[in-house]
Amino acid sequence: MSQAQVPAAENKMGIKPIAPLLLQMALPMMLSMLAQSLYNVVDSVFVSQISENALTAVSLAFPVQNLMIAFAVGTGVGINALLSRNLGEKNFKAANQVAVHGLLLEFITSLLFLLFGVFFTTAFMHSQTEIDTIRSYGIDYLRVVTIGGTGLFLQVTFERLLQSTGRTVASMAMQLTGAATNILFDWLLIFGIGPFPKLGVAGAAYATILGQWLAALVGLILNHLLNKEIRLSFRRFRFSPAAVGRIYAVGVPSILLSALSSVMTFGMNRILIKFSETAVAVFGVYFKLQSFVFMPVFGLNNAMVPILAYNYGARKPKRMISTLRCAMICAVTVMLLGLCAFQFAPELLLKPFKPSADMLAIGIPALRLISLSFLVAGVNIISISSFQALGDGLISLLVAVIRQLFLLPTALLLAQTGTLHLIWWAFPIAEAVDLLLALFFLFRQNKKKIAPLANPLPDAAI
């Protein structure tokens, strides 16, 4: 492919009014994230029809699956932020270099998880439970999603390339394609409809990777057809450690940030399983349900990051402040709607998962208590992503680490009371502590990085 040419007009991220721009870019992403949440939940709904043990097994496998997403999306954050900044600076050669190196890094990372799937899946499941049925279900599920997981990494890469240039409708088309494929094949492969084999829990895993691979293929085609500012080509490719360093300078903190969620989930599962397998299943269901609240905010986040990074590169501080303010308002609104649903209709939320009386007794208070953290989570998420967009990945990592440092020890301490319901308080406590730290760094960022952009560059820098 030929080298991309400089477009005649400035990218819309530098000139369009912020509120319409953010909504235009965010709504397709939010819808695509909701679709992602839908097929994640549908996976668990279908699996729960097999048995509660099957649902527990998928919950125990989730930390590894979430770790895959952490590496894929974290590297994507580095790609996204650097691409948008380079485009804001009109440095198209550097943007192409970031895109090609990012694709290569995502592919190599997927091979590491393939090796995990081949050699370590059994040991991982045996480390969490002694119940043979749960182990068997978990091994079947986890082995498929890790060995076939390259599609996830490619899908995320092509999605981020589209998002970086503001083509969010195309990004949404990718997500919806993957979601629809996953949901359809969940039904066909778990239960063996028509000519399809009845694969049970493994069928949910095969449906997942089929959706990811098809979405990746659609993303490749859409980037080739629509993304004129970036050209993916390995012709005359030369590996650049500097390019990798720039991607991971932003991406590694994001990877670690998301990986901490896997550590937290693994730790919580270990704490909860001492009370009952049902408590683990409830926690797994919560994680699926809360994605309906958090995923739209992450979609908003994904729209905000390139706008913020672009205008940082273009030295437009007023647009950056407006972007942050608008994103905060939208995120808090979504979180409040989610809080209302979890507080007033927890039984209705649990109903699709074929809950036993024990699951309802544990799940209803759990959803109500954990969802109190939604009150401040929206501000925390937007703040952390603003640090990433401006290259302060270490600050975003620090804020996230502090949250985890409070969450797991607090949960472990509350578990010593012998009362399961008290453990759920660890979530709002950790989120409240995180809010104080996030606001401190947000004001510091504005003073040191955003406000000085209003001053003209010295002559030597022009």
C-alpha cells in the first residue's frame, strides 16, 4: 500500500464542537460495548442452563480470559493514544509506524496465551477448586478461548485503528458482527441445534472465538476500505525498538491496570469459594451484569481518548477541558442509571441465570452493596483515561494499584468476620479511596500539562 497523504482539511477532532463530537464518536462505541456486554451475559445465561457448576467454572476461568483482554486492550490504548497524537501533529509517517508495530505486538502476545492454553490450563483450574465437575467444565472452556484467542487481539487492533481516526461507526459494525456471531453460535453449539454438535460449556468458548475472528476479518476489510489516514503494510518494514517503547510507555500501565482486575477476580474467587461455590457464581454473574453499566462508559472513554490526545498534540487546551467535562457528565449519568437498576431490581437481574434460592439469598444483597461503588466509579474511569491520553500512564497505573491495594485486603479482612455479605462492602470502600487520589492527580494534570498549552511555543520550537 502507498504512503498515506496529508488530508486537505483538518481532522474533525480538532475543529468540531466538543459535545456533538464526543456524542457522535461515543454513541457507536457505547452501542458496540453494550453489544459486547450482551454476548458476554448471553454466554453465562446459556451456560447457567447447563448447571450452576458450569456457571461457576466459567467464573473461575474468567481471570485468564480477562487477562487476555487486558493485554489486547492495553496495547490498543497505547496504539490509540499515539496514533491520535501523531495525527494531531500531522506526522503521518509516525502514525503508520505505530499502527504496524502495534499489530505485530498484538499478534505476538496472542501466541503467549496460546502456549498458556496448551500447557497451563489444567494446573490453573486445579489451583482453584477440588470439585471435578467444575474443573472439567473450566478446562474445556479456558483451553478453547486461549488457544483460539488470536482473533481477539486482531479484532482489538483493527478496532483501535478505526477509533483513532474517528471512524466509530465502522468500529461499531465490527463489534456488532462479533456479538451477533457469538450469540448465534452459543445457541447452536451449547445445545446442539440442528446439524451442530452439542458441546456444552466448550460450545460457549467456540462461539466466543468464532465471533472474535469474524469481527477481526471485518475490521481488516473496513480499515483497508475506509481508513485513508493510516496504511498497514509490512513492505520495507523495519522493527523499531523506539516505536515499541512509545506504544508500551502508554500501553503497559494500561495493561497492568486491567491485569489488576484479573488478580482481583482471582483473589476474590479464592476468598468466596471458602464460603460456597454459589458465592463464586454470584460474583461471576455480577461481573457480567456490571458490564452493562461499565462498558458504555468504556465506550465513552474510547471516544474521549483520541479527542483528548489529538487536541493535546494540536495545543488546544480549551477543547481538552471541554472534552473532560462533557465525558465526566455523561459517565456519571450512566453510572447513576446503573445504580438504580442494581438497587431496585436485583432479583430481576439475576432471574435469567436460573438462580437457586441460595443464589438469590446471596446475590440480591451482593448486587445492592457492590453497586454503591457506581456512585464514584464514572469519575475515576474518566480520570484514569485522561492520564493515559496525555502520556501519564504511570499515574493511571498508580491510581488503579491503590484501588486494588485497598480492595483485596479489605475483602480478606471482612471475610474474617465469617459473614459473606460484609465482603461486598470492599468495593465501595476501595472506589471512594480511589476517587480522592484520582481528583488530586486530575487537578495536578490540568495545572502542569493542559493549562500551559495556552501559552505560545518559543520561537525555537516552532
